Amino acid sequence: MASTSSLPALDASRLSISLTETPFPIPTGKTTTKAHTDHLLIVSWTSTQGWSAPQIVPYRPLSLPPTASVLHYATSCYEGTKLYRGYDGKLRVFRLLDNCRRMKDSATRASMPAPDPNELSKLVKELCRVEGPRWLPSETSKGKFLYIRPTIIGIDADLALHVAKEVLLYVVLVTWPENANSPTAIGDKETLPGFKLWASPEDSVRAWPGGTGNHKVSANYGPALKAHSEAEKNGFDQVLWLHGTDRMVTEAGGSNFFVIWKTKDGVLELVTAPLDSGLILPGITRRSILELARTRFNITSKWELDGRTVLATAVNVEEKDFMIVDLIEASEDGRLLAVFVAGTANFVRPVTEINVHSHSIHIDYDAIPHAALLRKWLADMMYGIEESQWTEVIND
Amino acid sequence: MASTSSLPALDASRLSISLTETPFPIPTGKTTTKAHTDHLLIVSWTSTQGWSAPQIVPYRPLSLPPTASVLHYATSCYEGTKLYRGYDGKLRVFRLLDNCRRMKDSATRASMPAPDPNELSKLVKELCRVEGPRWLPSETSKGKFLYIRPTIIGIDADLALHVAKEVLLYVVLVTWPENANSPTAIGDKETLPGFKLWASPEDSVRAWPGGTGNHKVSANYGPALKAHSEAEKNGFDQVLWLHGTDRMVTEAGGSNFFVIWKTKDGVLELVTAPLDSGLILPGITRRSILELARTRFNITSKWELDGRTVLATAVNVEEKDFMIVDLIEASEDGRLLAVFVAGTANFVRPVTEINVHSHSIHIDYDAIPHAALLRKWLADMMYGIEESQWTEVIND
């Protein structure tokens, strides 16, 4: 076997593009998560040959051996990010390189080859350039987006359990329901109803120290479906994952979880779980929210929101452990002012109810404007209304 | 959507068989885990149509959408069991129904449809009847076996995270290195060398309460590869999974872990981790060993082993928690008499070394005959030397 260091690395300059002659019909009507675009970016890797030349090819099913590693041993990791059609007609990605860096970390945790983040980022942008014009036409798609899913799977046809010697890296673009991400939905309870969260039962635990809760590996998700379907059956949208006998609040469904409350000392505080426990995903939206809140909520200020002028009181921004009992107590004391979740799939979404084992916490949708402001600021960047270092125009 | 109860259940009587016209060459030379037989058993299920008619078809790759649930969310569970060619020329399976029952439990934990164990068992046996004559010819394969892998995967082409609405149940048979299961290897250090185990590092955990460690779901395996490859790099065969700050001993690699030691009170004891923690897999081999040990090691007796007569001292059989420090202490006191792992893939395998973070425990390969006897008794049943209620002849 050749030494690993001498094997070909992932190299975007080797990309070849083969366009389809039979593009799919663009779906009409209600947008779902089921429609994909016309092409697939695909690269393979083996432990003896390194990375192959990347290809953009007409969308096709994957042909996998029934004994493929990913089907039995969850050798898989992925990313989620979006391609935005701005109000200025330009296509943008948002902190894409951060996603590609996280994918490198996830692949390493899953004992799979880690693609170079810069090369992966270039390849994702190439696929976006191919699909953008037809799937997000500049005239009719302003304020719309596609969801981008880079994925790495182990494809060894060998049932002996070992580190994958053959993998496939691929990227697909799919449509996604619009109200999860539309800037026009800001603060509108009709188009953007608040999430109802269901606290995880004690016998269902998402993550553990030394596990994979802080990486985007497939193994985090299948086992979570049991509690998720229990939540849905009870009329709730997502699970709020609590941890340990203390019932520490970690994250919600596939999103990070944020609270704005007054402390017992009367200090207004924006709180989310810290990364150092290794239990929660280091979300790109999470980081963006923390950075924005720290720079814009550091003093009480007036802002424009949805045609109104609103006052946002200054908040302390804290990444720290907190327990569900703290949340219940704050609610009972009238100190719980806002709860929201944030992530790529659900963007920034108000939470209006949390069910904690037959106890219900209700939260005002819009008692304070902070969550709606964060949502607006991010959407403004994504759609080119606000200039930002976090976005990159890909079709200039 | 039709009500679930009215949908077609898994039904082995609906099986159709389409035989290949181009069988694969039977591999020669050293047996690997990479060769599969000529056919595949396959059944699909959807939430609106229930189970389809099962089919045995020529072996073929699976065609999956790049957005298939299993590739992103580890919606997958499986089983491992074996087909044995006896010394009497008969084909046997071993406690197959127990595997099919466990698959029902695993599927339920993974929020997937649970196949009826009796119907699944019938289907597996049908596939074995198709493959047995060519892949384990009665004249030349006595004492040989094939590995059986039933698998259920979620195949919804929808990236929204939800319980799988479409799944594929399939069964493949593959070859497996012989020394892992050959009765001729009993007590032979050359053909069956002892395993060397590497205690899991504190930052790598296999399972936790409320997780999936007690179910055979794919999500348990990919995250375990990091520690496994660290073990291999250090010259060890498998990881010994320790849990919690107490470093409780749970299981080894993909096998259950057994110790025979003298307690401080001088009682000879066979110990393995209990099932009630939810941390370990309820192994079929584990259960068989406990049942055999309880009935045959209850009094000190003489047994035939490999042409010799050996004396097996009576042992107490215990399923209870024990810590790595107990193992170290027993080793230092000279009370640690035997360590072995047991499971379908590795059968019953002596352990001769355990590395616990730079501390090494060495164990005699054959200080006492108990592990070799358990191995012999099970192999004798599997290969028709001893009549057993645990085996079923499938080609009478």
C-alpha cells in the first residue's frame, strides 16, 4: 500500500463537468424536502489510491454493494448549508468554509478520510454555479434558497468491522420548505409558527461524553428518531434533549437551543449550552448568533424590524450549563422572555411551548424583539440586503 | 394512509425464488469476509403498502437514492448468525429464532417496522437451502460455515429527519475466516491465537444508558471505529469497552466479555456484565454460554476435550457489574484464571492480554479448561456431533 502522504489529495482543479440532457421538471406547488436538482457532485477515495478526480454528473442513484460499510456500521457523516438567491439577483453561500471545516472534523471522528475544507468548498460552489441558474432563476427566486447536503459514506464491501478503506464523497442540492428560511416570515406567527418542544424522556439520551454528539455523524440521528416520533405523536415539533440526572438542557431536535431570561439578580441574559461538554453540535448558525448578539446587543439600541422601530435591551451573552429546572423556575417567576432554536434546517425559530413530562412551559412569541432581529440580520446577509464577510457571492 | 394493522405483514409463504444463471466462482485460498454467495433475499416495506412479497433473486448491488435515509441518519439494524455444514452432512442453523427476535427489538429501537421473527426465520432458512448445496458442499465442507447477515435499512429519499416510511429488509450470506469458528481449532494456540484487548480511552465511549448499546443498530459501530483503529495501531485485536468514571467492564469489540476468577473468598466464579444496564448487547452466544455453564459447571466434573480427559472445577455463574480495577487486582493476586470473549463473529475466543492505559494484564491461554469446553460443546452442537434443541437441521 502506498504511503498515505503520497496519495492524491482532494483537488477541485481536477473537476470535470458532464451536464444532463434531460433535466428534471422544476416542482410546482408546495415546496418539500423531496425534490433534488439535476446533478450530483461525486468523488471517491480509497486507502491505496487517495482521492479521485471530482465529477459533476447527471443525478443518478448510487449503486452500493449490499455489504457496504455504511449500511451496516453507520460509517457516514454529512453537512447542511444553503444556497441563497439574493434580492440583488446574486447567488450566495453563508460561511460555507465553516461547514467544510466541520465536515473535516466529522470525517475524522468517523475514522474516514478528511477532505480539505478549501477544496470541498470550491467544489460545492461549482455545483451551485451549475444548478443555481435553473433551480433559483434570478428573476423569480429572489429570497429563495436550496439546501446543500455534502455527504461522506463508507462503501467497503466487507462485513468485517474496520475503518473504511473506500469512501464516496458526494453533494446533492434539494428543495426545502420556504417558511423555515424566508426573511418575509420574520415575526409572522402565521407563516412562521412557534415550535413546540417535547423534553426527552429519561430513557432516551441523544449524546454522551466521549460519544459523537459534537460531530455531524449519521449515528447521532437514527437512535434519536424514537423520542422524535414520540414527540410528534403528542403533537410536538421537536425533542428538547436533556442530559443526565440533573436534566441539563443541551439542544433541540437538530438545532441549537437558546434562552433569553432575566437572572434572579435582574440581569438580561442570552444563554445557550457550551461546547466543552462535547454533547452539542457546534452549529454555524449558533456561532453566528452568538457573534451577532455580542456585538449588537451589548448596549440597548433601536433597530428597524418589519417596518417598525423596536427597542432591544442590552443582554449578557453566556455559553454555560443550565438545567430544565432553571427554565421552569424562570417561567414561574415571569423571568423567561424568549426561547428559540437555531440551525441551518430550521434557521432561527421561536419556541412557544416546552412540555417537560406533563409540565408545560409557555413562552410569548414576541415579548422581546431579539430573536426576530437576529433572524432578520442573518437573512439580510444571506439575501444580500446587508453586506457581510460571512457571505460569498458565487456568480459574479 | 391505510391503517397500519390492515397492511400486509411479512409473509414467508409469499416467497418467490429466481435463481441466477451465472453463479459466482467459489473463492479458493484463504477465506476472507469479502465473498458473498449467489443470491440475495429481499423484501421491501412502505408505511402505506406494508411488506411486499419476499424474493430470492440473483445477487445484485442495491440502487439507492443519494438522499436515502440510511446514508445520512443511520436508520439501520442488522443481525449476525451462521449456517453450519455438520460432520453428518446436514446443514444447521443455531438459535436462529433468537436472532430474529433480537432483530425485531433492534428494528423497533431504530423506529423501523419490526419483521415477524417466525417469518424472518423461515425466509433465512429458505435462502440457506438455496445457497447451502453449492457454497457448503456436503462432501467437502464438513465443519465449515457461512455467515448470515439480515439487514434492515431506511431508504426514504427525503432529507427531512423522520421515522423511515420506506425500508428494505435483505439477507446476504458471506464467507468468513475459518479459524474463528472451526471446532478443530479448540485449544490450539497456533490456529486460534488469544485475543489482545485494548481498554477504551476515557474520551471514547461505546454506549450509555438511554442509548442503543443493547440493540444491534448500525449507529453503535461507526463511532467505535476510532478506538478500534487506535487498538489496532498499537498491535491489539479489539477494544475492551469500559464505562463511566468507575471504568466498569462492559463488552469487547463486537463480542461479550467473560472472566473466570477466584473471588477474594476463594469462590471460583464465571462473570459477565449484566443486561439490565442497557449498555451491552444481549448476545445469543452469551446466553448459550451462561446456560451451558450453569448446567454443566454446577459440579466439578471430568470431560473429554481434544482427545484428553480434563477436570473442570465447579463455578458460580454471575451476571454482575465489575470494574477494570477488580480485574487488575485479581490478576495481581493470581486469582484471574481465564478471560474470553464470545459472539457470533469471533465465536468463543481466549483473551491473553489486556492493556489498560499502559498497564498490561496477561492471562494464561489454558490455565483452566472451561472456555475450551464451552467452545467445544457449542461447536459440537453446531456441527451435529451433539444433539441439541438449539440447532435446527434445514435440509432434511
